[in-house]
Amino acid sequence: MPKFKERPVEKNIAALNYVSGGNVGLSLPRDRWVQKVALRFAVVVGTAATTPHENGIINLIKNIRLTTDTDVLYDCSGWDVLQYNKDMHGVSAVVNDSPSGAATYYAEIVLELMNNPADNQDISAMVYAKGKSSFDLSILWGTPSDLGASGSPAITSGSVTVSLRECDLTPEEIARQGVFSTVKHGVKQQVYTATTSEFIESLNLPVSRILHYIGIQTVRTSTGLRSNDVISNYMLKQAAPEDEIVKSSWYDSIAADKRDYHLETTTTGRTAIDLRSDFGGYDARGMKDGDIKLHFNILTNVGTVRLFIQEVY
């Protein structure tokens, strides 16, 4: 059994400090196999918004990219990662995250690089950082208005603490594992402006890899808030040969999330399709673009549909 160690990243960590609307970056250590990259954001709010944004402090993290010289492992928002963490572990790691006055607020997320984040000993997919020429983290910070639209919110400062969960594998462990997978996380989104039925609307899903997980977020155009009343039903469908892989109503899907992920609470405007637990993953290798799609019906509360997708190859 491999022995894991938690290691804080200290060198040049100030490079990730808050810059309003700025894209900041840091090269991570390349010494061992890396299973997780944990991020803890601390934001000093000078003036809070009169009505805080529903996503809290994590709404300031507009994009996170974790890359090696050959792969983009994460390319999504902080909120995307937060909800994925919640599904994988049943609870959110965020504490004190909703700014209501002048104080320091925190948000914690983990960039998990294994196939099964629920298994802390999973080594089937990790990053062999020592064998890479680069291993980089970049963060796109938002602006004070991301704390909320009302009032005159102000941010005094912001910082990030980074730690790696690493291990050294013996030659025997490497031989026993064989092929190590690479896990990729990204997003697709589309704005819909009309009510539809018969699953007319759809988003193409990535092909050439194995699909593991699809998180679905919906936001109403009229309010800018997450809502459970944008999509009524969805269907994951293969075009040729034709096959309905998953079909569900929105509310049935949320109920299934609560059972399957043992969630304390569900998140408004958020559900997921977990192909790993239901099917062992959906193999889209060898398919053409458009061969696998997520179809849905849009209700009168039109808005944005955003997908957070985990693939393995």
C-alpha cells in the first residue's frame, strides 16, 4: 500500500495573491506522484455587498487551470470544483464563505486527480509530476462585484494556501498497477432563450475518451440565480447505434443525488450524472463529434445550462 504525505507549497506562494480581475500562476513541485492539489482561499472583505452572491466567496474564483506539459487536468471555475467535491464526499469543505460584513472569509476546494475520489488510497490515476517538464496552477480572480451586485463591495486582500497529497511508488507497485489513467475536468455551457420539448435542445459531449461524470448547473436568465426550474427533463443519448443511456426528470435526478452521494443538502440548480458508478464509465473512444449528446427540455424559466465533465484516458 503506497504511503501518502501532505506537503504545503511554500515557495513563491504569494504569486497567487488576489489581483482584481487578474490571472495569476504558480509552478508546482515536481518530485513525486501527485494524487490531489488542495486549495484554501482566504479573502479579506472590507465592505460586503448588501445582498451577497449566492455562491459566496468561491464566486471570486472564475477559473482554475491545472496543467502539465502534455495535459489540461482542470479548466473550470472554483464553484464547479466545489460542487464536484461535495458529490464525491457528501459535504462541502467550505467554511465561513458568505460575506455579510467586514471580515476574513474562506473557501476550500480540492483538485482530485484520481479515478475515485471517495477512495483515499486510489492510485489508478495520478500525475507523475517528476516525469513532467511542467506542472502549473493558474487562477483567474474575479472583481469585488462578484461578491454581490448591490452596495459597494470592496476586497482588501486575498491569498491561497496550496498543499499536495503525494506518494512515492515502488517499482513493484508501478508494475502491479500497469497503466495509469489521466483524469481531465472541463466545462461546456450554452444559453437557451426559448421553451422546448421533445428533447430538441442538446449539447455535444467530448468523444475519444471515457466519460465518468457530468455535473449539470442551471441559472435563470431573469434573475441570474441558480434554479431548479430551467430544465424539466434530460436524456443522455448515443446517436449511432441509437441508445438512450440515461433519462430522468430534473427533480428525480436531484433525489438520486441525495441518495447516491449521501448528501446532507442538495444544491439549487445542480444535479449530476455519474457514469462511473452506474456503468463503470461510458466509453466514447472511437466516436465522432456529435455521436454522444446530452438532450434536455427547457422550461419557461429559460437560462444557462453549464456542464462540468470528467473524462479519463
